Amino acid sequence: MILRKTIHDVRNAKKYNVAFAKPLSELFNQPKPKFKYYVKNQTGLFSIPELISYEGFYAFKERTKIDCDNLTDEICNSDRKRNLVTIFDQLSNSLCCLADMAEFIRTAHPDKLFVTAAEDCCISMNTIVEKLNTNKDLYTNLKQVVQDGDKNPMTEEDQHVAELFLFDFELNGIHLEEKKRQYVVNLNNFILVTGQQFMIAAEKPRIVDSTGLPDVVSKVLSKEYSSGGKFLVGHPNSHSEDPILREVAFKVYNGPNSKSEELLDNLLESRHKLALTCGFPSYAHRALKNSIAENPYFVMEFLNILNTELRIRSVFDYKTMKKANNNDIVSPWDVQYLTNRIKQNHLKYSMIDYASYFSLGDCMEGLNMIFNSLYNINLIFEDIAPGEGWAEQVYKLAVMHQTEGLLGYIYCDFFERTGKLHNDSHYVVRGGRQLPDNSYQTPIVVVMLNVVWRENHGPVLLHPGSVENLFHEFGHAIHSMLGRTRYQHVNGTRCATDLAEFPSVLMEYYATQPQVIKHYAKHFKTRQPMPEDMLKKLCTSKYLFAASEMQLQLFYSVLDQYYHTQAPKPLNTTDLLAKLQVEYYGLPYVKDTAWQLHFSHFVGYGAKYYSYLVSKALAAHTWHAFLSNDPLSRTQGERLRTECLQYGGGKPARKLVSDYLRTPVTPELLASSLIQDIDQGTELSKLYK
């Protein structure tokens, strides 16, 4: 309900002289820490006074509890003086400022004492949220305002955010009679535990008896693990040059697993029961409410239109693979090996040759140049105080607008360390919101990567795929910075999944299109730009096998929709997969395999895996319609900000993107945008073979 994934007044923001700011290239190419993060602290984590030490989490937690109690009382007070949704958002903000920050520290801090204190905070916040989610007085007051209006005038944004709060309440069954409500609570708890167990099982390697395995397979697997005639298969060996090893490893790794099958069945069945109990036809209907798609019918219409177009185009991809495979049949275990080999031959240069033009510092300068051109903002290095960070080599960037001043802070945790999670990611530590004095709560985010850097080995160099990841995560970060919603509940990336990924996928074009790359890709030694032939090869390689790769994403999305729209049985998950693969994928199902048991995205993206394709379609349409001719256009950048990014989730998602694109968002528009992007890229690829 309330919880979704020091205040600075921009009118008094410190002044930065951009001309004399430390260059980002210098900062990130030679990342030498100014001090150890664990020295005697002068300030707390993220400049939060209580967090000078891990004990401060307990003081922060107690302060948050008091704030929540006071705000709950104000909501239930018939003589309240403020707009109800404003109080709800302040309550949400109090919880999120602690919970979001604690969740990040729990996963990122190297000090076990901080991790333990942060985990305790997360548990406490979950308890408070559960209590608020079951507070019928809060729900009744909110529902009355949504239905009848507030005693104070409400804007469209007020009404929209109030309805989002109400929907979050009802997701937890508070509107149901007590027996059903408790049933929903139990189902949610069961779904949480089962989902975690399924994710753990999805990552587990398979143990197989060596009897009967070909010698080439036994020889390779024995290097990974062998004991008592047993081998450990931890991955499908899809990069191996040996086709026998690829086939055997694929079949073993993706073989049936009764325990995982039971977990997935239980997860899907419980989600279906939850949806029915809360009044939805299926879990997908529940998950897609308030998204761009709004319902599973829209999603399936989009996927079916796209499928028709992709099937035609993917045939050519598989013919290319077959030719590279000595005209032998292409099987699922061959695809990654063959496409990687063909792409490498197309590039004609090694990855280290390309990486030489993408130092981390130059890429950061490139991001700064792009954001300055589009939005009139600069990324300014600001010294981090002792205790403000959580590890060595964490850097703080102030996002400064030329006329508006400070928009927010981005903390950059880029470098690999022991125990650090390997996912490239963006964390919201504090969302923005309008304050009572009309100033703005400064948003704070963290961008986390896992870059390897060794001192005295020259600057940090990124492979092209890592550049895309960097730009993607900064797309999220700038969305959080440019959002200027009244309410933090809908600020920046706090919006529907299929909308939240749009700005980040759009930023990937700035890492893959030659008209932009040429502005910042410079050789780290000679400072010369990337040669034209090399640049064209790199940019067109992105479109090699684009149709077949997208077809696989479409197949995942369709399977996810079917799993979450149909009641369990009569087909089990593997039988349904085999049936759908005939219609939605270009290669046949492999008998006695069940790869869905390794697809952990069913947990986090349940019924929403399609979001990647919708976001990619929106980004493709935006790029080709508004940006490709002038990717650094200030006019288009300002329009993107003022008509889209600044709203976050503060407008209904489909209306927001339709207004920005100046055309209705339909399944046909989304599918045609993706196909146009593929076709244009394919034509370019043919020119630069």
C-alpha cells in the first residue's frame, strides 16, 4: 500500500563552476580513493546524520515509526487541515526513505554490522507496512476521498495518485471480509517463500551420472566437478566449440526436475487463487492494471502481431546459422555459439580493440555531453565526505541544471569488490517530491556496475556490451533526476514496469548509434576517434540476428502470459511450453527438457516479462520519429523531459506515452516500431558486410 520500491532547497543550491570542475575522464579512468571509507566518520551514509555508525539504523527506525504514527493519526482525524493524498504520500515517503536505503545497504555494504542493522530495518519496515495495509480506518478514509472527493480541491494528479494508493491497498485484500482477507495474506506469504525457493532452485547446477556420457563430455565436466562418478553441470556450455558437448550439456542442464516443477506449479496456482480472491479474472489482469498495456488482451494482441512479422524475418537468421553450421540442422544448443562466431567474424576486430575506444572516463564524458545537449544539465563531481559512502571508489555526482540548480545526486559504485552483487543496477535511495515550502526533496540514486580495474594497468576499458549497460542504468538515474512530481510515490522510475524501462532502453541507442558514438569514443592512447569502418561494423553488429533474438524474447513473454492468465491444468508447464514453442519460436522443442525451470524471471516479472519489448518499441519509435536525425537536439530533449520524464508515474501510463508520442499507443504501433527498427538495421548490415 504505502511502500514502493536531509532536504536540499534548490533555491539555495551551492554554485558550481562547470568550467573548472574535475573532468569525469580523470576521475573514472584512474579511480584512486581519497580515503578509506571506514576511517572515523564525520558524516553518515548518504549524509544522513544518524548513520555515522551502524547503530544509527535503530535511531532512524524509531524516528520513522514515530513519523508514521503521527501521520496515521492525522489521516484518521476528521479535522485534518491537509489534502489526504498529501498526507498519504508523506507517510509513504517516511517509510521509503528508510526502507529503500536499508535495502540498498543490505545488499551493497561490505561491513557485516551495517548489513545486519540494515536487514533488521527491512524486517521492521515490512512489519510496519503489513500493519498499515490492514488498517481499515486508513483504507476507509482514502476510499471515501477517491469516490467523493476531498474537503480540499483535488487535481487530476491528486486523483490519480489517490487511486494508486487505493489499488495498492486492495491488492492486499483489505476490502474483503476478514476470512478472505486472511486468506490473501497467507497466499502472499506463501507466494513470497515459494518464489524465493524457485529462484534458488533455478540457479542450482544439475548432478549427473557419468555412465554413458561421451568421453569429450566427461573430460570437460570433470574439470568443473567430479566425485564418485558424478558430474556437476552448472550451465549449458553454449559457447563450447564441440557440438556434442553443447548438446549433452543443454539436455542435462535443462532436464526435468520434479522439485522445481512442483515449486513453479505451486507459485502459479497460488497467484491464480490470489487474483480470483481479489476479484480479477487472472493474475495477469491484476499485474497489468495501471500499466501501459493495462490488460493481457492488449499484450497478447501486440505479441501475436509481432510474432507474425518476426517469423518471416527469423527464417533468414536461421538460414545464416545453418550455413555457418556446415548446412547441418541448427538446434537450440547451437544458437549462441553460432551467432557469437558470426558476429565476431562480422566485427573483424577483437573486443579489446573496441574496448580501447571506450574508456570508462570517456563514456562518462559522453553521458555528460548527451545530458547537457538534451536537458541542459551537467554531471559534476562532488567530494564525498568520510562516512558518506559505503566502500572505496564510490563517487558522487551532483546533477546540475544550468538555470534550475541542483536536481539530485547520483552515487557511482562501479568497481568490483569481494562480496558485491554482480548485477548492473539502479537503486532509488530517496525519491523526489514537492515540499510544503514549495522547495523540492532532492532525489538520491545509486548506479552499480561491476567493472574490473587494476592499478598501474592503464585506464578502465569497457567492452561495447558494458557501455550499453552503463548507458541503460544512467537512463534510469536521469529519469529519477528529471522527474518533478508532486508526490514521491510516483517520482521517476516509481511507475509501471513497461514505462520505467522506456528511458533506459532509449539511452541504449546513444551507446550503439554511430552518429552519437563518434562524439565520445576516443582511443585511450592516441585520442583518435574510432575509424569509420570499425564504427560501422560495431553499430551494424547489433542488428545481426535481431529478428531471431527478439523472437526468443517474444516466446518468453508469451509463455509468461499463458502461465499467468490460465488456471493450472490441464497442461503442465512443460507441455504448455512445448505447445507454444511450435507457434512462437523458430526452433522445435527438445524432448525431455524443461528450460522454464531455470527461468527465474517468472518470480520478479510475473505476467510482466513483455515489458522489455514494449519499452523497446517505445524507444525505437522515439528514436526514429524524433531523434535519429539530430540525437542531441535540445528541442527534442526538453520535450521528452516536459511531456514524459518529469511525470514519472504521475499520469496514467498509456495516456502519458500517447501524449508524448502524439499518437495513440496501440498493439499495431508497438509491433510496427520494432519491425521498422529491425528492417532499417538489417539494411545497414547488408551495406557493411
